[in-house]
Amino acid sequence: MVFIKVLKDWILNNEPTDYPKISIYSTSSKLALSVSSTASVWGKCFCMLMFILLNLKYLFRLLDISLDSVSDLNFYLIIGASFENCLHIFFYSKYNHTFLKQIEKHWNELQIDLDNETRKYFWTRKVIYYLLYTSSIVFSFIYDIENNIRTWPYSDADQSTHKSIYMKNSIHYWTKFIRFLTVYPYIFLEAFILFDLLVLSQTALKYIDLQLNRLYKASKTNERLNINVVHDLRLKYFLTHRLVNKMNEYVSPCLLFHCIIFLNLFVYILYFGLFVQQSLVRRLYLTIGYFAMIMNLFLIIYATVNVYTKSQDVLAMVYKLSFKADYSAIKNEISLFLNYDGIGFSLGGIIMITTASISTLFSFLLTIIIAIPSFDGSNHSSVNITSNKN
């Protein structure tokens, strides 16, 4: 595995002289394709089995709700379950062999895989994102372990309202535990595929930026700008725009689902940490869960915003080159280049994810935090941190 090879070189403090070819078909993508809408019958059956196991908790909770009691409905649980299932269904139907072949076609048109510096950027960034996300999932796992131990239905140590539902009917605990065991593979699979696509987009823009920097350095030695090189880079920027637009068909809805699920869980954990009486140990685990949520959301948003900022770096470098243009043909080529817009992903097709839009998102999050005390959370029941995440 290339991932392990790059990680081993880091540990041994070795600098690889020849990074492997950039591959769209990573281990996570191959696993996803094996259970996608274009997979074999056995793959589809396995996907259906996993989907049922992930939803057993909600099915039994729904059967246990009294038709005469609206208060039994958990608004937090409804939001999480709805958008989580939307994410799983969309992942199954959209991320398939047809979609990935289209991505591969757009990527091959760029013809940038021969540059070792570009390969280095791709593999190092991919390893970094994988490691950081895995680290955040460790905190989520710790929180969920504590949650399952605390809500053990066969112990009388805790008679809190959080535990009462599991003591009345232990089937709720075991469906929650089954979900705990099956949800983590989905978490890694969906997140790693998202990082694969985001890093691929960053890599294409990084290549263009590297070539423009080399042109700019050469121009400082009074070397004339090569119009063929500028034209080729402008074409590659256009092709990168097409690549990102195709990826956006999958990434954009995924980002929207992820953000809603994360914010829903974020509000839940923050509320119980700040406004519900808890023991010191319980508050510590809630803080761990809170930190995991923030880290997960930050990594995905950072990787997404990084695509837009790199496109802005490219356009900024082209603008600097415009001052080095000394004849009309190269000036026209650079002018055409500057007419392009920035490249980035959107949040559910609503807004492009930029530094400005992220500031707006966090302002909205702050508003929610301020409004939390006005909600009555006395009827909330305990759930896994991963129960509404992926």
C-alpha cells in the first residue's frame, strides 16, 4: 500500500526520490465500489444488510413510541436519522463505477501525473488528512465506548433518565450497540473518499501554481514568457474547473449532509455539557466528544476551502505575470486567464465554500449556541456520537 510506504518513509525520515503514480482508485474507493449501485448482486445485498443494521436502532425506537404521546418524539434523533440516511443513500447511488470513470477521464486530460513534485504533494497531503481524521475518530470512539458502558441496561448503578429507556427495554441498547459496531466502517469509507476527491482537486491546482512560479522566477532573469506554456497552463486551469464541477455533483450534497449531521450532534453535545447537570467524569467525556466533532468538521471544511484558496493563488500568480508580459500575444493570453473565476466546491449548491462563507457559517453556529438555553432538553435520551454522524 502506498499510504503505508509514505508513512514508513516519514517515520524513518527518508525522502522518497520517486513517488508512485497518482491513483484515483484508492483502497477506500475500491471498497465503496464493491457495495455501490453498480456493484454485483452480492455487493448490493451486503450494502442492504449494512443499511438495515444501521437503522435497527431507529426502527425499534419508532415501534416503541406511543401514538398518543408526541413528547416521545425526539426532534434531535429525527434530524440526525433523516439526513444520515440521505447521506448513505446518496453515497450508494452516486459514488459508483460510472461516476469514477468520468472523474478518471477528466483527470487524465490534465496530463500532470509525470511531475514528481505534484505526486509528492498528492501523497503527503493524503496521508496527513487520513492521519488527522483517524486521530479525531479515536476521540469519537472513546466517547462512544463510555456511552455504551454508562447505558448498560443490566446494572443498577445509574437510574438516570438517559438510561431508563434501555432498562425498560434492553433491545434498544443492543440495537444501539450493533450500530456502534457497524457505523465506523462507513465513517472511514465516506470521509476518506471525500478527502481523496478534495486532495485530487488541490493537486491539479498545485501543479499549475508550481509551473507559474517557475515561469515567474525565470522572468526575473529577463527571460521572455513562453506563450505556449502560459496557454497550456490556462487550458489546464479550465480542465481543472471541469474536473471540480464533475466532483461537485458528489461532494456538494455530501458536504451539506455532513454539516447538518455534525451541527445537529454538536448542539446536542454542547447542550448536555453546559446546561444539564452531569458528573465531572461525564463532562470530561462530553468534552472529548465535543472536541472530536469540532476536529472532524474542521478537517473537512479546511480541505474544501483549500481548493478555493489554491485557485486564488493561481490567479494571483497570473496577475503578477501580467507585469512581465512584453508583447501583445502574451498579454491577451494572460488576460484570458484572468477572466476565469475561482474554483471551489459548493455547499449543497447553495453557496461556494470560501473563507467568507465559512465565517458566515460559524457566525450562524454561534447564534445557535446562544439560543441553546431556550430549548428544553429534559426529554433527550442518550445516543452515540456516531449515531448521527455518518
